[in-house]
Amino acid sequence: MKNLLLSEKYRPKTLEDLIILPRIRKIFENGLNENVILYGHFGTGKTSLARILIGRYTKDTPKLELNSSFYTSIDVLRNKIDDFCSKVYMGLDMSVDIKSDSLKYLLFSLNVFITSK
């Protein structure tokens, strides 16, 4: 097993493993049907929920995850997103049929830390 940070090793991998309010769970039980913005304090499960919803822990969905705090140049972001969206997805799992016009998922994470004086 790979050496992972504890936060990644024990991160929930399914919606059932995630501890969230029942009203929020009900919204996402059938997956994503539209664009969503998850916001709130750190440690509340936003990234875990997003990764579960886009199929991060499966090989059958094309996805790109970018940390917008790290990639701050618009040119870098534009190039990475354009490359991802314009190319045909060649997944590792060859038993899954993904067409060039199938949905692709982009996950932007942004870590903003606000301190008081």
C-alpha cells in the first residue's frame, strides 16, 4: 500500500462513508445533474464529496482536478483545461466505453486562509 497522508488514507471513498446532513445526502444520491459550488469552512467534507461525486475513486470517468491556489496563472489554467477538454479520454480501464463527446469533470479546489490581526 502506498504511503499516504492520514487525511487521504482515511478519506471517505463512497457517499455512504461520508458524514453529511441527510438533506444534503438526498440532493446528491443520484449523482450530479448540474453544476455545483461547494463552499464552507475547511474540514467539512467539500473536497471529499466532490471527489466522490465525480467518480474519483473509479476509473470510468474522465476527470481533471486542479488546485487553483497552486496554479495561479490564467495561461496555465487555460492550457490545462483546454488540453483536457479537447482530447479524447483514454482511460486505464479498457472495458469501459467512453466516447469523445461524453461528460468530463473538472474539479477546482481553492484554499483561502483568512487571518485576523
